[in-house]
Amino acid sequence: MPKRKGSTLRKVLGNQRSNQTARHLPGWLNPYGVKRYIGEAIKGAERELEHLLGGRSPGVRAVVKLLALGASWRDMVGTGISEDTLSRLLSTLSEGLFIVQKDEDTGVYYFTDPVYRRTAMRLPLFL
């Protein structure tokens, strides 16, 4: 019986040592992992936004780019998009994908997800 306790204790100590070692890895591994994860997330968001924007007018793309910075209804209508199309787009982005929100105090719509915000900034206006 004492031998088992010792081996269990070794396992626990071994795991603690492994955890201590792992804590030192993020010095170089963490930035790499974060950069890789963010890069993959942006690629996924880019595919999703491109699918959503496929075949739509440049005005819709301009609205999506404006949402990256935050835009009012008037700002978005100023891109030349119709109010009906704008309403449907915002509904899809806010109620369907849950990535756009309206600040009720200021009336500004914006991307809540930083990955989509960054992706929208990188979108070309014209294909």
C-alpha cells in the first residue's frame, strides 16, 4: 500500500512539474498560437462575409466596412444602399449572425466581434 501512495505522489509531482514547464512555454509559444488562431479566425470570418456579400452591390460592402468603425443609419444610407436592403442586412448581421449590435444611446451600429471587425476593415470595396 505505501508503494502505491508513493507512485501516486510521483504522478502528482510529475504533473505539477509538467504544469510548471508549460507555464514557461507561453513566452514564445503563446504569441505564435494567438497569431495563428487569430489568422485562422479571420480567414473563417472572411469566407463567411464574402459568402454573405456575394453578388451584392458595392454599397453593401461599404456598409460592412463602415460597421467595422461604427456607423449611424444616416452614414450607411449615404453609401447609396436602399433603406430596405440596409434593414435586411442589419437584421441578418444582428439577429442571424449576432455579430452586429446597435448602441441605443448613440444610434451607432458596430461589429461586436473583434475578428469580424478586423475582417470587415480588410474587405475590398470592389471585387
